[in-house]
Amino acid sequence: MDRVNNKPDLKNARKRTKNEVETKEYENIQRIKDIGKDKKYIIQTHGCQANEADSEVLRGLLESQGFSSTEHLEDSDLVIINTCAIRENAENKVFGELGRLKSYKRINPNMIIAVAGCMPQEEAVVERIIKKYPHVDLVFGTHNIDKLLDYLDYVLKHKKPLIEVYSKEGEIIEHLPQVRENRFKAWVNIMFGCDEFCTYCIVPYTRGKERSRKKEYIIEEIKVLINQGYKEITLLGQNVNSYGLDFLEEKYDFADLLEDLAKLPIPRIKFTTSHPKDFSVKLIDVIAKYDNIMPFIHLPVQSGSNKILKRMNRKYTKEQYLDLVNEIYNRIPNISLTTDIIVGFPGETHEDYLETLDLVEKSRFEGAYTFIYSPRKGTPAAEYPNDITEQVAKERLYRLNDLVNEGFLKGNKRFEGKTVKVLVEGYSKTKETVLSGYTENNKLVNFKGEESLIGKIIEVKIKKAKTWSLDGELV
């Protein structure tokens, strides 16, 4: 590549200071106004909700300067792949897509191909792109999304590729334009970054340190969404329970923020993701107190073995996790809990695995994201010796999934015969005559109804519970 301004540096990405996070206002750059006139774009998003929220900002930036979206690669002047670095499989998909895009670039040499998001924050990824994918025009990371239009201006004017990746703690940039994917449900970032440094996880290196948005900006954003007719808000952070802990002059935590937001006229609020070590009784009480806070919590546990939890640097024990779960059930009896679990972590014995199965049974999860451990270069766990075979890891995953699915079905069955409130999102992907939406417990419901119901919260009686969804009928 001709112009490499900044490449990632994991050593710098590890650094944490006590410096106060800087909040900046986004400044629209007038000199490149209408840079996208008569141009079409596609954004391919991989990974978590944070990536989806980032893609909404990328769309907002592009459309503010004249770009329009398309679903067809052959019509596209710009392709942005917004990437996830959490597992090797996710990265392999991106590299496969970059290989596929080479033929489109051959047909349309003016097409700009950009790689964004978490993968560019890894040194090895950028080196691989430089050596094997010279048709990529632009590489930028998670800390400089706001500079997208600047970068496109450079690439278009100079006909040269550009790599610009910052490895730093990060700041907060407010009032970035957004084009939201959903008309009724919205992501709202309340904080960015992570300071947990779980030994298996690359996120603290790709997303920077924990930095909380000021409450005034969050409340302002949600008031705008309410006025636009949004019905459900999901508060986003790598660890939402750490919200406010970085404020130097104000004592204001996640429970305080959640209570302030619950007092707004928004029908539904939920949040993701929570770290068990920061989940307070104060927070549980706030969730129990307000009807518009959805009775649904995603609470990643990762393992049920204290030995493995310690090797993962999770900062809690199995017993502490179960105590928290029981406290949640005692104070919010109608809650639905889901989790994340990794099997095959280096050093996991059969006994450690059985401890995980035991925790799953006792926690009464109604769903889980389950994974085989994937080493991430640059993390401590990537250096741990691991003699668990792929076959053993798969067997553990399959048995775990069977147990999780039993809990999923059991959790769904408790709604049979009951009337629930459903936010109707649209027609089912499998049946054109069937509408679908989600309950307050975040359960997928399918039912027959008119198109006019889309975007409304309505009552549906549940007739049949399946493992991953509920069938119902309008009341």
C-alpha cells in the first residue's frame, strides 16, 4: 500500500491511564460535501451489536454526503466490511469475502473496498491485508469511524490506498449522524471499550478503555428516538454495569442511568452486555421497579469451573454467580436469563466441563450463545498449552447445546396459554402471511395478522411453545 499512516500496535492498545476521557462534537466537513453524489454503497456487518451500531453511523456519514445504499455488489461504488475479531471463524469469513470481491474490482476498477471495525485493530490482520489483498483501498479501525469521509476523499482524489488505524484508549464523539436499521427498535451506546482483560478476549485491545457517555447526551438521544416513534431501546456497552465508574467528578452509575431512562415515555428498555462482577442489588431493584424495563437479562458466565474462571480472569466464582442468579430470580420472578459459554478452554478437564453443565441446570437459562474456544493472537490465553482435541471440544459443545435447548424450551413453555405483549417487527422470514415480533421477555412470537400491526405493541395469546419461538394468535 502506498500510504500507511498508522498501523495497529497491541502494546499501545493494552495501555490504560486514569486520564479523563475527552468528549468531542462531530464536525461535518463541508469541503467534501456531496462526495457521494450518484454513488452507491454496501456495508457488510459482522459481529455484535456494537458493530451494528457502528454500521448505522457509517451509513449516516455516507448518506449525509450523497451516497445511497444498494443491495447489489455489481452496482456498488463502495463496499465497507465492518468486521468482528472475537473468533477465528469470523475473521476467516471476512478474508473469504475479500477474495470474492477481487473479481468485482476487476470488472469495476473504480470500486472502493474498505475494511473497518475490530479486525484492523490487530497487527497480523493489517499485515495480511497488505501482503495478500492489494485490491483493498481503505483500512480503518474502531477509533476513527468519524474520519470516514476524509479517508474516502483522499482515496478518490489520489487514487491511492490508505491505512489509518489508531491503537489508543479512545475518546467519545457525540452527534455523529446515524441511519438506523430498524424503524421501531434502536441501539443506543452508553459507553465504549472494556477494561476487564479476560485472558481469551481481544475486545479490550480493539475497542479501547471503558469510557462512559455523559448522561445528558444519552437522554437527549433517547428523547429524539421517542419523538420519532421508537418503541424499544437497547443500551449498549461491552460491560454496561461499569457505566459511570470512570466519571471523576460525579457519582452516577448504571442503575442511576437506567432509572432516569425508565422515567421517560419509552415503552421498552433493555441492555447488553452485563458482567456478573458489577451486577449490583441496586440495579436488580431498578429493573424490578419499572414495567418498561424488559424482564430479560443477558449475563455471560463463560464457564462453571472456578479453576477455568480464574484462568479466564473473570473475577467471580461459580458460587458468586449462582448467588447473583438466585437474587435476580427472587426479586424479579418473571425474568428470562440468557448467557455466553465457552467450552474447550485451555486446561478444561472433563470435571471442569461437568461443573459448567451443573451451573447451566441450576441457572435455568432460557438460551445461550455457546462456543468452542478460539485463540486470539495477542491475548494471554493464546499462549496457554491446550491438549483438548477438536473432537472432544465438539462433543462438549453438542452436549451443552442439548442442555441449553432444554432450558430454552422449558422457559418458552411457561408462556403457553398466557397473553403477552408483542412488538410487531414485520412478516416472518419463512411465511409471508405470518407476522413476527418479540415479547417483553425477548421471546420470538409468530402469529397471523394484518400489515397495519407492524410497529405496534399488541396482545397475543400463546398457543404453542417451540424451542426457539412461540406460536400465538391475536387477542
